[in-house]
Amino acid sequence: MPVWLDLGEGRVLDYDSGSSSILRLVISDQTVRALIVESLSSGATTRTLWQADSANTNAYGRFLRSRSGERSILVMTGGPTVHWQVIGSRSQSDVRPAPGALNAAFEDGLYYLAASPSGNESWYGRAILPLDTGSWGPDRLIYRGNGGARPPIVAAQIPGRLWQEEKDAAFLPNGALLAVTRRADGYAVSEICRSSPEQTPTAEPVAAMTDWLDGAVEVTLFGGAPASRIILVRRKDLGGQIALRMLVLSGRPDSSEAVRPCRETGLAIRDLPVPSSVVAAPDLVREARSVTADDGATISYDVIRSSGRVGKILIRAYGAYGMTPEAYLARPLEQQWVAGGNTLVVPRLRGDAGEPAWVEAGRGDHKRRSAGDLVAVAQDVLDREPSVRRVNLLGFSAGGFVSARASFDTPGLFDRVVMISSLSDLSLSEARDESSFDRAEFGSSEGGFPTWLGGREADAEAPVFIVLHGSHDEIVPAQASVNFAAYARSLGYPVKGQLYEGIGHELANASDVLRDIEDLW
């Protein structure tokens, strides 16, 4: 009879059947505190591999295969400095700064994705693991490709956070490497391979995937089970609909080659069932536009709607933390909005992902530049749609801060301003700490709402604020929305709102949020 042990609060990362041990993250108050290796055998001890400090609170680990039978552990810790280390039972390697996001770690090599500082070029690299000498071997450049508008991976912009979990390349122990690449006509799933041993690796699109990827706005690879050589491919279309395929690779057994010869690896392809989305908007079209801000910066944005329909216009704002806005209908409320004959606008404000200088330009000064970009986009949308008198704003989390700032700066442009789980009260954020990333991102928490968001007495053209928050939001306290609503009302702005009991920061993903917004409209 198996005995189920209480592993405590945390998350299991990996399991070693030989020693019946697990790697586990110890988590307290949603923050990683330590990485430990723990035997599941009765009475066995627990070993702490890494202990977090206030500036270094992320970790990842996995067991490595070894010819000697010893199960060394590959550890990645994150903070202002992110690094790798290999820890054995008797020794540990040098610390190595992390060059990119882990994709695979086999017997002797660490494979990763990295991006150049510009974000335009990306490469897949390999480093020899220091299993014997304790010193890391040199990096090996496997393939360099132009990532286009969306590089395969973007280095983290936020100290204390690791890279995105999504993997856009998959390495297998037989030397096969598949990756998402961009071509002039969209995405391709390509094999990174060599036409001959002397040639530089090239990206050869997998022909059987070409038609299936038509119309994709996001493609992600997940290395499924390397021993079985299984890779999953996920695609999203403009409407946010998801499709999955499983690729089963065949060919030679394990190989020491970093990249296989072209067309040597066979592929079996199988479609996988996925849950259907809430609403599929018909005849979706996306139009790319741009506008020049007051200081000469070019702000690009996408307009998504059903063909031939405009309806009400909703601008989804972000402009914080260097995160990339999702240029498709990412949530049920957006799918429902466009399916109802309305328009969604997705701008790329300063502070959104891109060139480091673009991200940096949106930081600080209480998001004044990001809010100015949002106003420029709203005015341009109205200039191009003479039948529409005012537009609406939708801000999630930090996007709520930018939306509120833009609304107070130029209230006559906006009809409804929807703020969901909004980070609007800096006194309840980490901006209180002078050394925090929130302070650098938004500005000082001193001065209160008039300093953070501005605002003047409302007039007859004042927009209506619709403020929604989950009572169990552990990232942005619901009190932030309560305090913002009180401030907006003190200026004479109409405010409507709803508190969702038991819901956390993921409130925007609920399928019934748009119905509640329409009830409050």
C-alpha cells in the first residue's frame, strides 16, 4: 500500500526514482523561499540547496542523468542576477550567469534560448555541464536566426523573475531540434538541421505543418517527453482559439550531435482535442495602424473586429513591466465583445515589450508617457472613425493605472473606463520600497492619487469608471480599487463597481465578466 506523505507547502519540480527523492520549492505567501531535495523514504533527511534572500526569490531545479549513476542537480536561481549551478552529493560547480531560458538538460549539455539586447536576433545555444571538473565549458552556437517582430524568446525585464514559461524550441537527446521561426507569411515550425556536416545549420519548415499554421498569431512548442521524442505544438488564431498537435519524432537513437542532418528525423503528426472557447467571433480581421505621439514617437496598434462591423470601440491598455500585449482576443470577454459586433484596439505603448529603450521610456513619472501614448491612440482611432464620438478603455492590473491616468488627463475622449484588478493605489504596492521594481516602474508612492493619476473636477463629459476586483486578489489588494473609487467620486466622476467574493487576480479570465460590465454600463 503506498503511503502518501505530506510534502508541506510548495511545488515539486522533479523526481528521482533511484533515490526516491524529489526537488521541491518551499513557498510562503506565494513567494519562493528555498529549493530543497527531500527523500520520500521514512526518516530520511532534507537538504537545502538554496535559500532565498529579499532580492533573489526564484528558483528552478532538475535531476540530471549521469554515466556514473550519481544524480547531480541542475539549479537555476533568479533575482537581480540569475545563474546556473550543478550540485552533486560531494561537490558543486562554479556559478554561471544564465544566458537564456532552459529548454533541455541532458547528460552532458545545457540547451537554452537567448535573445540579443535588441531582441531582434535569437539563437539556440549549448553549454557543456561541469559534471567532473567543476568549471563550465564554453557556449556553442547552434543556430542564429532573425526573430522578426516577435523573437522566439525575450529576456526577462523584471528583476526577481525568470523567463516566460512558454518554450519556442524543443531539443531532444538524439540531436533533433525543432523551433518556431518567422517567415514573411507568418509562423513556421522548422527543423534546425545541417544539410551536410560542414554546413551552418538552417531552419527547414516542416511541410506537414504549413497549412495548419495559416492564420496563427501565436505558436508555442512544448518538449513533451524526450525519452518518447514527443513534442506538442500549440497555435492560437486571432480569435484566441487554441489548436494542439502532437509530433512524434523517429530516427536514430541518442546521438552526441548538437543538430541532426536535415530530413533524417521522421515525424508522425496527430491532432489533439482541446476545449472549445466561449465564443468564436466570425470573419475576424486585424488592421495594423500607427500614430505619432506629441514628442514624435511612433505608437503602433492593432484593430480587431468582425469584417464590416465597428460597433463600440474598446482599447485594451497595458504599458507596464515590459510585458508584450496579446495581439489577439485573449480572454472570453474580448471574444464576446467582438462577436457582438464591436471593435477591440490593442496598442503597444511605451513600457510594453520591445527594444530596451522603448520599455525604459514608459517607466517612472507615474506612467505619464504611457498614458500620453494611449491618448494619442484614442484620438487617432476617433479621427479615423467619424461615426464614433468617444471610445472606451479596458485596463487589467497595471493597465488600469495607465487607463486611469489617461482618462484623468483627457476625459473628453472616453465614454466608459473599465478597470479590472487594477493596480491604482501605489500605497498598497511595493512602490513603497525605494529599491523595489514597482518604484522604478511607476514612481514614488508618496503624494496620493492627485500625484499618481492627476485629475480635476469632472464635467458633463466625464467618463464613467467601471471598477471590478476579486476579494481574494493576492497580487493587487481589492482595497486598491475601493480607494480609487472613493477618489474618483470625490472629483465628481460616476463610478460603478463590483466585488467578486473568492476570486483572485485572474478575474479578467472569467467567462461572465462582460455580462457584468454590460449590466453596469
